[in-house]
Amino acid sequence: MSIMSKRMDYMISPFPIRIIDPKVESSKLKLKNIRVGQAGHLPGRTLFRSGVVFEHWAIVYIVSGGGTYMETSGKEQQVREGSLFFFRPGYSYNFGPPPGGSWDEYYINFNGTRVSEWLESGLIAGGNVFQANSIMGLSTLFEEVLQRMESGEPADADRASLLVERMLLECSFIIEEKSWNAQADYMRQIREDLNLCIYGEMDLEQIAAKHHISMSTLRRLVRRSSGYPLHEYIHRLKMAEAKKLLLNTSLQVKEISGMLHYNDPFYFSRLFKKYMGIAPQLCRSNI
């Protein structure tokens, strides 16, 4: 392979940078549904960019240094050694190191019909910064893509595309883990609000509206998280609270029933026995 070209651009970095544009016309490629576009390595990048909109998807990996990344009107996220993030076409970005700082950056942009499949399967995701320290040899993969693109050979351009797909597959495991963690945090917030249903401080429709979801979505999330249908989950919350009140206060069953918004004390008692395994009248004397 040829020695990779380097050039100076003091607006970007005080060190030589490498930027490689495609050297093979698309009709010469065997892989028609994916193409690697521009790729580059920007060691010691100092340039911060604001309001930038990209035409194609891109993956960016930060080898060292740090800074920030923000997509459109999203929140500003910290970037540090080992961070990985994506640019989505049509979105606006502010990103780069802080004044007086720098970072060592690899990037690859890509396009083609294959991208839609990658989106559906979770190989790529925009708007978030991921930590990719656990992916062994990621810098080496980026280097190999750059070398393949530099050669000017159609076969190497195809190999570069396959390397990008391999890279995205490895990154998808990190994306999936962060998505799961975000979902777990989201469910914690929903559960906190569901606890407000115990004394009627919020109702289910209000909770769904607060989280910008439909009632059917709320039911599905609770079922997936707890294993219980939504109405049963609420009953169980209330019965657990009723048991606490029976054991720690002198309130009568009828009073507790009313506090928990059960207008019929007999219905309340049947539910309590169903979920707690004992009648509320006997709960105090059996502990």
C-alpha cells in the first residue's frame, strides 16, 4: 500500500492531518449498497465547530483528549478518551475541544442503502456519546480503513466498507448496553410517578401524558418491567402500602381503604387477601 498522504492545516491542528477522499468510482465497486466516503485522522485537533450540518452519516472516535458534542437542540455531552459518536445527515452539530484544549480524532463517513438496515438493527445511533474503551484494536481498524481507502484499488475500497461494518457491529454492543441503561433509568422515573397513584396524587393518564406516551405504551412498559399488568401493578403498590399502615398505625381497615381510594372496604379486603395472603383484619395479630 502507498504511504498515506499528510498535510498541514493550522486551523484544525498544529500537527499533520490525514484526510482521504474516495479514489474509486462507485461503478467499479462490488459492494453497491454501502460506500465509505471521506475518512481522516486529525491528531491534536483544536478546532471547535458550531452549527455544522453533514450530508452523510459519520462515525467519530476520540483516541485521546476531550471536549463536547451536542446534536441539534439536545444536551451538551462530554467527550473524552475512548469516546465514540455519530453524525446524522440533516442534523446540526456543535463539537470539538475547549479553548486551549485538543483531541486526537478518527472519522469515517459512509452512505448507501445498507445504512437503513444498520439503523433498524441498532448498529448505528445518533445523538449520544458512547465509551468504546472496551473495543480492542478500534484505532487499528480505523487505520486499516484509511490505508485501504488510500490505495486507490477497487478491492480495497470494498474491503474498507466491510471493515466499517465490522467496526459498527462491535460498537452496536455498546449502543445496545447504553440504550438498556437509558431505558432502565426511564422506567425508574415512571415507577416513581406510579407510586404517586397510591394516594391519588396522580392518575395513570397524567403519568402517560407527562412522559409523552400513550396509555397502551405505559401498559406495555410496566408489563415488560414488572411482569404484571398495569392495573395489577397499581393494586400491588396499594396493598403493600396498606400493609405498612396496618403494621405501623392504629388506622382502621375502612380508613385505610378510603385513603387508598377504595370506596368499598369489602373489595379492598378481598384484594388485600389476594395479594398479601391474609385478611387485613388478621394482619396485625399475625405479625
